[in-house]
Amino acid sequence: MPGLAPLDVVLVRHAEAIPTGSESAADDDRTLTDAGRAAAEELAAELDDYTVTAIYSSPYARSMETVTALARRRGMEVQVLADLRERRLSPEPVGNWRTMLERAWTDPDFAAPGGESGRGAQRRAIGTLDLLRSRHPDGGRLVLGSHGNLISLILQALEPGVDFAFHMAMPTPALYRLTHDGLRWRIVGGHGFSPIEE
């Protein structure tokens, strides 16, 4: 039986969204700012030289809007994957969000009531990558729209040096390229790593 063909994944953290706590939208429904929309269009143009097999996204509006710019440019559809959603620290607003997030990075099993632990979110995310690996046995390149915390946890699973400081420094938008050689995932490049190359 032949092995799996190489598969590239480009993880895309969404562009700038309207702030958390905005009265105009719940967190899941936050859209991009005007600057975020412009950045999403620029990102789509920057990826013109890449062959893309499929585009997937978290169901959250800010992620969908970011990768839809790329899909529209290529005449492709965005496929929604619920498990690309952001890790939810708490279902309720918390005043000490940064302190809680830092604790969650220090203790991967910490979860606020009703929230998701880092370890749980990381398993969900890696499981999603493995699902896509099996869905695309012939290889290609996938673009996955997601969120900063979840992407950081994916990267940490492959490079344990990724930490709270790395996560907090991640820009919007940001790109990270992974590859699966038929045996395992590895990081090829991205913001904070070596440059992404074809």
C-alpha cells in the first residue's frame, strides 16, 4: 500500500477584529475592522504564488472573513470546521483575562468553570490536523483559518518552546506553515520561526 503524499498546511491567524466586549457583537461574531479587512486582502495577494488544495476555517466570523478574501480571489469555497474554533478560557467575561490566560499556559490542565484547558484544546487541534491528513491522502496544500491561542497550542505541540510570550506577541494576521511527510507533522516556518518558503 502506498504511503501518504506530503501535505502542507498554512495556519492563518485572523486579521484584526473589533475588540472583545464590543456591544455590537458577541465574541464568536466579532468581524474584522477596516484595517483587518485590508490586511486580509493583502494576505490573499501574498499567497498568489501558492497552490492551494482546500480552504478551511473556524466558524467564528473573524476567521471566516480573513480566509474568505483568499477564497474569493481564487474562486474557492471555505469549508467550516468547528474544531478550528478558538479555545474558550471562560464562557463568562473575566476581569483578569491576561492573568487567567498566563495561568492556563503555565498549567495546561487549568480550566475556568465552563472553559477549556490548554491540553484539551491542543488535543482537539492536533486531532483536527490528523483528520485533515486522512482526508487528503494525496497531499496538497491546505489553508486553515483559526485563532491565536489555538494556533499557538498547535505550534507548542510540535515545538515545546512556544509559550505565553510567543502567543502574546503573535500578530494579526499571522501565518505558520506546517508539513506532514507521511509520518509526522513539523513546523516549516512562520512568524517567530524561519521565513515561509515554497
